[in-house]
Amino acid sequence: MGTLIDALIDEQRRLTAVEKFSRAHSGHDGAAERTTYRDLIPLTAPRPGEQYAFEVDLDRCSGCKACVTACHSLNGLDEDESWREVGFLVGEEVVPLARAGEKAREELGEPSTRPAPRSYVPAPGNKVIPLQQTVTTACHHCVDPGCLNGCPVLAYDKDPVTGIVRHLDDQCIGCSYCILKCPYDVPKYSAARGIVRKCDMCQGRLAEGEAPACVQACPNTAIRITLVGREAVAVGFRASPSTTVAGSKSPVEGLGRIGVSTCNLQPATCDTWLADSPRPDVTLPTTRYLSSRPGVALRAADHARPRPQHAHWPLVLMLVLTQAGIGGSVVVASMSIRGTAPMKVSWLVTASFALLGAGLFASVFHLGQPTKAWRVWMGWRTSWLSREAIALNAFTGAASGALALIWAGDAALVSRLPAGFAGPLALAGGLPAFLWAAPVVALGAVALFAQAMVYADTHREFWRIGVTAPRFFGSAVVLGSALALAITPSAPLAVALIGATLCKLALDMSVLKHGDSDSATWTQLRRTASLQRGVLRPVLAVRLLAGSVGGILLPFAMVTGAVAPAWGIAVFAACLLGEIAERLLFFTSVSPDKMPGMP
């Protein structure tokens, strides 16, 4: 037989929405009291075309972080792992002098006929009211989630009924590409497990009619679960004719961010996408932020504080070494068609293949679960990371064939082999060079483009395709020419290296001009320029010095005869160091838009 507590709990579960409302307002008949009643979760399941979404009332949030603590405790997160975070928006509200007195009386609850205290109007002109708004953020369970589209191993799933974006831990290989693809920095890497994890809106609790941990823990009911129409979100963020920042007159005015009015989602309220946050039209986030001041321009508390990003050393080495191998292989193809001495070509293609293999080997160290790396092809339909892996493997196969054919064409080597091998190898080595050179060049270009798209697809301004593709192709030309110059010195190679280096350095320096802005708005490129001029200046200095010495001064000295051809090895070493420094800046100085953080 149950206790009284059990009976009361059972009764609460059986209450209808009307009975809950009646109990909440028993003895009250005023209109003001009716607005206090709120259900934390919807009373019905999502209908077709709808999904669950977080709704955050910014005016209710006090920044107590009870939601953060509850999420951490319920999900058993690591000590330094957090699926919900709290940040700040700050700004000023300017009230015209004519309205200042009336506003002061309203705030004090005084009759409008009474004069406003003189302290509210300290001087002629407008009254400036400092504002601070606390923001709690978690996964937005987007309509078009970037993490799901970018995952190379299909470790994400969007529930067709609830719309919740779930992470499948057993599928994850720990590549962390979803972290780059998510504009809101939602997925978190767990070093202890070697995988990424994220908020799933406590779907188990929702299935049982219980509110998620963060929703239930909030003492001010600032967070709740609501229902939104997916099509309405898409129309509001991607097809709205008034895609402007709240309080501005044009899409580019104000904070320099996109803030889309979503009043069409629920006509009873007028709310906007969060100020000074990543563009919502990329992934279509479903979280709804409500505020009584939708027209006030606010900035994130850390708006003007750029911080270096993770270095990703395995990716730095992978990109530089594979691009050196691709560049060297393309030079080999060109030299073979021209009929360069077989021995020099043989050693050059071997060195290129070794660099390519070293780059692919380095990429494994970026994975938290390297034994599952074979799954990386699974997401080829949507993930550029999968396409990059396919393209690099195809190029590696072509490079392997080229290596075998070139060594087979070396008569001195073939003559020392047994007669059973010498005949077939000699026949293979006699094939026209263009038969294998064309596939090598074509697949190398495809692989470089796929590498550039991996980062351009993250929608970071510093990684846009118009800059990243020339940067990656330029690295292949610089390192390929420098490698060839170290093995078979020639004036045309030196001239090509000097020209490619000059173009590459000009491209690398072009971002620094954005650091001279005198605007109050810190754009992505301004933050990148600030980092390279500030805390990352030593890395930039190494990049410029090594690139200038290895790509310009030494090759010029070799052409003029000032130094011996043996200096070609120093040329390649300096160019390699310069490209590694450039790729380190590529990762550490990128500064994407993010959700508001702490000051």
C-alpha cells in the first residue's frame, strides 16, 4: 500500500492542463496573476513538421548557473566538461530626455503626474541606462544541423519525431570536425573517452514526461521546452525580407551580425535571434530567446577579446606534408613528360611519396579513436572530411602506381633484378609518361580542393574558399618546387619557387589590414589580425622570415651562382618551416563568431 506522498504524486500526474491552471490561480482572478502560470514542457507530442526546442526568457535568467550544475550532475560529465554555459550581453539603452521622466515614474510605480526625481536627469540630453543581460546556452537542436552534416562517420542523428539532435557515442572516432562545423561551439571533446559528446535535451526524461535537468533546476523558470515549426524556422531565418540586426536599419548596420525577427513563429510575442551571435541562417537553430528589450543593441561581454584557438598540431603536419607530397608528385609528372634524367625523377618521386605517407600517418594522431579511422568514408554524401579522405586515398593509389612505374623505368635498377621480374618491369617502365602523369595531376588537384573545402564549409571568414584554396594550392607549389630544387637544382624551378612564395606571402599578409579598423565592432577578420599582431606575432615572424629566406633569398642566390646547388636542402627546410608556421596561424588565429561568453 502506497504512502500519502505516493498518492499525491499520482494525483499530480493525472491532473489535466485546466486543473493545473486552476490550482495555480486558486483565489486569484486578476489578469496579472494569469501570466505567472507556465508549463515547463509541452503537454502534447510534436505534430508533423514540429519539434522540441529550448525557450529562454532572458529577462528571467539571473546567471545563477543552476542549469549548468544540474546538467553536469545528471549527465555525469567530466570535471572540465560542460554542455550548458552562461555568458553575458552588455550595452546601453538611450532614453530621450522627453521620455526619461515618464520612464522613471513607471519604474518607481509613482503616478504620472508627479515630477521625476532630478537624479534621473543629471544633465541636459539623453539618459543612458547601462544594461547587462545574462544568457544561458546549450545545443540548439538545429533544423539543418552542421554537426550532423559534417560528421564523417554518421555519429549524429536527428530524431524525426522530436527533432532532437543526438550524438551516437559508439560511432564517434573523435575527429572533432563537428566542433568546427557547429557555429555555437556545442559539441565538447572528452579526452578521457576519446570522443565528442553533447546535449541531447535529456530525451529520456522528456519521453517520460519529465523536464530536462536544466529546465527543472532553473529557480526562475527562465528555460522551458516549447514546440516550433521547422518550416517556420527555415522561413524566418533564410527567407525573411527583414533580415536585420535588432535596433538597426540595414542588414550590415549595428552589431555586424544577423539577427532575424522570428515574430512569425508565435505572433503573441516578438523575439529576435540572440544579439552578437553566429548567423542563424547557416544551421537554423530552434532555440527561442525572449526579451522585453528586442530593439536594444547589445554586445557579448567578450566581444572585443579575441583568444587563440587550438593549434591542432596533427592537422598542421598532415596538411603541410600531404601538400608537399602532392606538389612534389606534380613536379615529378611534369619532369617525366619533359624527359628529365630517370635517376633524379626516381629520387624525387620517392621523397614526395614519403612526405605524403608521413602526412597521412600524422593525421591519425588527431583522432581520439584511431582504430576506428576506417569509418571516415561513411559520410561522403554530406561531409567534406569524408570526401577529403577519399580524395587523398585515391591520390595515394595513383602516386604509388607512379612510383612503381618510374622505378621500373630505371634501366640500372631493372638490370639487377632476376630475369622473371626484369621483363615485365621494363615493359611497364616503357609506358608513355602522360598515361600516369595526367591522373596524378588531376587527383592531386581534387585532393587539394577537398582539403580546402573541409575548412571553408565551416563558414569561418578566415577560412573562406577564396582564400583557403589559393593558400593550400600555393603550399603545394612552394613545397613541391623546393623539394625538386633540393634534388635536381635548376633555374626554372628557382624562379617558380620565388614567384609562388611572393604570392603566398602577400596572401598571408593581406589579413593584417583588417586590424586597423577604428570601428567599435570586432569582425572575424579584425580579431584574426589582432591575434597575429599580438600574442601570435612570434609565429608570424617565423613564417615571414623562413618563407623569405627559403622561398626568395636562397633560390635567388642559387640562380645567380652566389651559393652552391647543395643549398637546395636548406631551401626546402626553410620553406617547410615557413609553411608549418603559416598553417599554425591558420588554426590558432581563426576567430569565428560565437555565443556570448564571460567578460
